[in-house]
Amino acid sequence: MKNITVIGAGQMGNGIAHVFALKGFSVQLVDVSAPALEKAIATIAKNNERMVGKGTITAEEMTACMQNIQTNTSLADACKTADLVVEAATENIDLKLRIFADIDANAPEGCILASNTSSISITRIAAATKRPAAVIGMHFMNPVPVMKLVEVIRGYATTDEVANTIVELSKKLGKIPTVVNDYPGFVSNRILMPMINEAIETLFQGVAGVEEIDTVMKLGMAHPMGPLQLADFIGLDTCLAILRVLHDGFGNPKYAPCPLLVNMVTAKKLGVKSGEGFYVHTPGSKELVVSPSFK
Ligand SMILES: NC(=O)c1ccc[n+]([C@@H]2O[C@H](COP(=O)([O-])OP(=O)(O)OC[C@H]3O[C@@H](n4cnc5c(N)ncnc54)[C@H](O)[C@@H]3O)[C@@H](O)[C@H]2O)c1
């Protein structure tokens, strides 16, 4: 494996491109939005500089990493010589089905097609292609350069060979792969999202404020970050999309998204990516400031 194409240059896509490029892979980073590509390259450069500052990588490794990444707004072009495509576009089933049909039409035979989806069925995504045996979930965690886990999701038709290749590749990236089966939310979000939704419901019902809920979970349960702060980091639109997949997939009302979450997404209060969610996020500041809506 040498050529990796990453589709979607948002917060996950830029991190995925970054870790592959650091390990010497040649990366094509694709987005429909040219500004998203520019922002992704700036983020990767900034994260590299921080790593050089901390002594994690050398200045030469930083230069090589940046040279390993090319950006492209054409998916067809970027997939032509790919050995692996990792899709990390917006969490929307119709969009992903379209993207996978496109990748399938353009990627060479033998290329593995992976999705970084948080919850959408890999089997369903695979059915949009003519090579379901080569489709797999490669679910990185946020922030990608820091988090060790890769949740590897085997679709109904994924072969052992493809699963083993992705497990070995994840290890080469310095990650720890864990293989799971394809059910809504897999393992990570089947457990995480109901907790985040319950934290939002607790806020919605006035049981406690933003800071109190996050403090209880941080200090009481030894979580490094409270669930509301984590929701802001993930993106409230992504949390809502995942809860809808769980709700539809299991048909169980316990997964119904809290109305407050739905309202916040409608109001474009998406967390870090929009500058405000449960907290106000000022670039460069690590201070936790509760949004005026919840004071
Ligand atoms: N945010 C998280 O913490 C997290 C963690 C793990 C997995 N994921 C998953 O990763 C994926 C991306 O999430 P994100 O948080 O990076 O979202 P994001 O909103 O930050 O980025 C999504 C990007 O996809 C691009 N895009 C949309 N349509 C496209 C198309 N047709 N072709 C190419 N690019 C397109 C958008 O322009 C945007 O830049 C989702 O499936 C999400 O569920 C997210």
C-alpha cells in the first residue's frame, strides 16, 4: 500500500490524511469545498509545528509529511491510482451511498474502500458498490493524531483478507485496531451516544447546568472530558445523525434524540466547528466558557 485517498477534509479527514502522510504514504485529500481543503492543510501544518515543538517529530519529518499530501476537488481524479480510499465526508447515508458508487466507478481493481462513518451500516454502504467484499469500516477517533483506537468494522461481505490488511495497516500507523461487527453505532457510538443524549436530556429537564453535568462525569466517573464538552468536540450535527441511525436501526425509543439537541443543530450551534454549542469556543483559547444560552 502506497497511495491513500481521503474523501472529506473536515476535522476527521484532515487528521486521517495527517497520520498517513506522517508514515510516508502518498495522500490525496479530497473535498467538494476548496476552503475546507485550505483549512485542512493549515490545520495539519499547525499540528505538525506543535509536534516539532514537543520533539515528537523532527523538522525534516514535518517537511516530508507536508510534501506527501496533495489536495483535489475531483474525487474521480484522486481515486485513479489509490490502493486504499478512506471516506470521511459528512455523516449522511444518501451522501455516503453516492460517494461510494463514485469511488467504485473510479478506483482500480484491488483497491480497498473504507469508511470512517460513526454509525452508518458498512453492509449498506458496501451494497452501493460492485465490490462489497472490499468494503470495510475504518473508524478513527477524534483527534486522529492523538487517539490510539481504530474501530475496524466488518461488513456482511468483508473478507478476512481485507480485514487483516486494515488491521495491519492500522498498526503501521501506530494505532490499536479493534475488530467489531456491523450493527448500528458499532460498539463505540452504541455506548457513547446514549450517554451524551442522556446528558443533554438532563440539562433539558433542568436537573443541573452544563458545568455541573460535566463536572459530575469528569470527577465522579474519571472521564477526561464531560459528555457535553465531548459532544461539542464531536459536532452536535454528527451526534444527532448518529442518534438517528441508532433510533432507526434498533427501532427503540431509548435512542430518540433529545429535542434540545435537535433545536441546537437547527440553530447551527454545532460545537467547536461553528464556535458555539454547550460552550463558546474561541480559537487558541483552552478556557471552558459556558454558552450564554445556558447561563
Ligand atoms: N467528529 C468526530 O468526532 C468523528 C469521530 C469519528 C468519526 N467521525 C465520522 O467522520 C466523518 C466526518 O466527520 P467530521 O467530524 O470530519 O465532519 P466535518 O463536518 O468536519 O467534515 C465533513 C467534510 O466532508 C465534506 N464533504 C461533504 N460532501 C462531500 C463530498 N461529496 N465529497 C467530498 N467531501 C465532502 C465537507 O465539505 C466537509 O469538509 C463522519 O462520517 C463522522 O460520523 C466523526
